[in-house]
Amino acid sequence: MNSTRCRWTIARDGAAFRRVVPSPSPVRIVQAPLVRTLLESRYLVGGGGVPVRSDGKGRQTGLQAVVDKDLASAALAAELTADMLVMLTDGDFVSENWGTAEQRDILTASPEAISRLAFAEGSMKPKADAAVRVAQAGGRALIGPLERLDDLLGRNVGTEIRPDVPDGIVYV
């Protein structure tokens, strides 16, 4: 019997343990042309997929990795030259200094201004980074509460990142 050794990295996650894998930033979405064709044909397209590495000869190999959903959505939006990416979350706004006495909710920001702020790695940072990618590609990104999507689209709640914000950041 031939045995292969797995070299997993295990880390504590609260009282339990879990396997840890890399989380690379997506460079591009391999199936973006197919997604474009489906959208142009008026099909509703869902997400998901496997991170792959290309060998430069047209072959892809699956990776043991996790790709952040917000960054993958931004990569796809940029490739499709989408007008807008909507990211839904628990909070009403992206907030500078969240959870402190100095918290300020952001209504609108340019990609350059929002990039200068610090956000929690596993929380708002991927959403802010994704919004920057979309805005730098010429689109705009909305980040706001799932249960208030109509208000988010109507700009009554949530944060908008777009390239044409003259003052950099507009607070609520």
C-alpha cells in the first residue's frame, strides 16, 4: 500500500481547531467570458468555483486555497466592466474606527481615500478592497445591509465607493 503524507496547517479557532489554507487574491476569473455570455442571454448566474493556477500552456490545476467571495466578485465585476457591485453585510455603513468612540460612518468615498483607512482583516477589509478594485475599473460599489437592499440601492443607507468623489470621503 502506498501512503502519501498530508502536511496540513492546523490552527486554533476558539475552542476548536481547523485546517488553515492560503487565501490568495484572485487575479482573474477563468470563466468570465462564459458568465458574460449567460448574462447577455438574460440568465441569472450564481457564484462559486475552485481556485486554480494556470501553467501558461492552457492547463489549470486546482489549489487547496480559499478565495474571498468579495474579492472574487470584484475581479469578475472588473472583467465584465460592470457598472456596479453590491456587497451585502450586517452593518448599515462602512465605518472608520468601528466600535470605538471615534467611529464615523462613511456615506461615499473615493478608492484612494478608502484605501488609506484600516479595516478588520476578516470583516470589512475584503469588502473595502473589493470596492476599490471595482471603482478603479470605472464602476461603483455599494456596501450595506442585507435586510435594507432597497434603501441601499436608493442611497438612503450604506457606503458607496466610486472614482469621482472630490473630497475623498463624505461622512454621514
